[in-house]
Amino acid sequence: MSEGVMVQMRHLRAVKWCAAGARDWLIFHGFDPLEFVRHGISAERLETTGDALALKVVALARAEAETPDGQ
């Protein structure tokens, strides 16, 4: 498993999260949406929510990080 994986907005878009829904979700879980847009959030922090949608986007980010070309 890759360590230090950052989940970015592109990962949320890839799983069809809309920006408004993502913003509300981030706030609900105590994350700063602006900080997320600027820097992302570590996969580990998102996993602590236990939320099924978070786990889905983390899996995507980890899979991307493990591919040779990062795509």
C-alpha cells in the first residue's frame, strides 16, 4: 500500500462527486474545503471517517499512485 497518498479534487470528480456536495461533505467531517482544494487531504485522514464514499475515493487515489505513470 502506498503511503503519503494525497486525495485531490480530481479524484472526487472521477467518482462523480459534485463540488457543492464535496464541500458540504468535507465541512461535515471537519475538513477545510479550501485547504483540500489547494493541497488535498491525505488518504489516511479520509479513511478515519469510515465513510463509504471516502473509502471509494481513497481506493482510487491509491490505485493511481501505484501505477507506473500515475494515471
